Amino acid sequence: MKTGKIASLGDTIRRQRRHLGWTLDHVAGRSGMSKPYLSLVENGQVKHPPIAGKLRALEVALRFRRGELQAFRLLDNTPSEVVGVLRQLLNRRRPARSGNAALAVMLEMVKNG
């Protein structure tokens, strides 16, 4: 489910790949995934988003911060009403530090929405 202003996982991957000037073939080679699968991910056509290990491989291949793509994956599955409540709570006080990199990035993205 889309969450408003926050980009989807596939949009984020495509935007970074294009920013780097890379083809799907290049990213497939760097990440160990197939070109057709990456295309499906970018277009939001996969039934289930990539698992954590594949997301980490994409983070490394595409030079994302650790946990950043996992955060997009989590937000893609978060109802917009929940994201709205999180934004309100985050604007009231600073969240506690988390040892979970994906959660920390997700909270940052929600707050900055």
C-alpha cells in the first residue's frame, strides 16, 4: 500500500539506479539478482518484496545506507493512517535510538515524509 509522499521501494531503487547512470544489467551483476526480477521489483509487480538478504545486496550494489531499502519495504506495507499517526508522534518528541537500522531509517523517513 502506498503511503502518500513517501516513495515506494521500486521507485526508490529505479531512481537510484538512474542517478548512478546504471542499467538493470549492471545492477543485476552487482547484486546477484536477475534482470527480469529487478525489473519486476522496480515496477512494483512482484507478489512479495525481496527478502532482507536481497535488499541488503541491493543496498550495497546501489550505495544505499544500511537498512534504507528495508525501511521502504516496511513502509510500503504500512497503512497511510498508521504513517500519519507515526508522523504526529515523531513531531512531538524525539524517538529513542534503535539498534535496528531499518527501523531507524524508517522513522527518519516518516518524520521527514
